[in-house]
Amino acid sequence: MPLTKIADGIRTGIAGRSFDGSLKFDCGADGVIILASGDVSTVDRDTDCALHLSTENLQKLLAGKLNPMTAVMLGKIRITGDMPTALKLARLLG
């Protein structure tokens, strides 16, 4: 699935919810999805935190089929930047 469709799904899923900070889903050559102040974009920029993962693992994460903690421990997700921002994501998507 293209990242633009995934971004649209995230945008719909978080409608009406707030997210303080900025976070990047970095899917390497496939591109990025930026979540910042309730806005979702596929235009790359600096963020407080970045999750580095494959597009496939991003889809699993968003569908609840991939436990974030297990994924980090297994190396399926690598987090750089501000860890509290990454933790806010779990509350937002939960």
C-alpha cells in the first residue's frame, strides 16, 4: 500500500484527537509519514522523534498486529530522538 493511503488512514483515525510534538514514520526508500500537531503529511522534515521501520511493519503496527515493544526488542522498529514523543503515539493510536 502506498504511504499516501496509509497517511490518509492515519489522518482519519486521529481526527479530533490531539498530538503534542512531531513524529516521523521513516520507511526508508518508500518515504515518510509525518505526524505533527494533529496534521499528517508525507513531506519529509525534522521531527522530535522518528520510528524507522518497513512499510509492512508500519501497516501491522497501525492495525494492532505488531506489538510496539516487541517490535523494538526484535529490531523491527528503531526509535531515534525523543522517547516520550514515541510513547505518546501509543496513547494516540490506542
